[in-house]
Amino acid sequence: MEEKPIEVDVQTVKQLLDSGEIVLIDCRETDEFETAKIDGSVLLPMSQWMDTTDQLAEFADRHIVVHCHHGGRSLRVTNWLRQNGHPTAQNMTGGIDAWSQLVDPAVPRY
């Protein structure tokens, strides 16, 4: 797999998601996901990350992009993924807040 920068902007994520090229993982908590979510994203809360090994195995051959509210938690998760078998994992810069502002204003901001 080709090396990818650790950060990816929301517009690029939108294109990749629309084309089916990525798995978009939302590492926020369930209540945040229920408040605002990106269609097609998979909820794997950071607080339960160590319990997600089986789910992550499903994505072994996929390009993973992780997002949270603003990009801090997802960057930590992305670094963990890169160190644990997903070297091309990327963090969505600005999180769902940037998505709401730049891609889909129908996604609520909080």
C-alpha cells in the first residue's frame, strides 16, 4: 500500500466516501453520534477501542479514515491504527465540525 499523509481534509474524505474507497470510523461516543453523524460512518467509540479488534479485522484490507468532533481524539486513534496493522489510516482534519461547515450543513453542529 502506498504511504499516505496522516491528515486528510473533509472535502477529500467526502470524495473517498462517495466512491466507496474508505471506511469512515467515528471514534466519538454514542451520545455524540446520536446528536450528529456522517452517513456511512461506522461508530467505534474511542472509550471502547480495545474491544473493537474483531470489527477492525473486517477492515484489514481497507483504507480507514477516522473522525471525531474536532480531530484530536481521532488523531490519537489514527496513530494507534498506524502502529497496529493499518499503516495507511488517516485522520479527518477538523472532525465532524469541519464536515458540518464545509461539506454538509445538514449535519448539526454542537
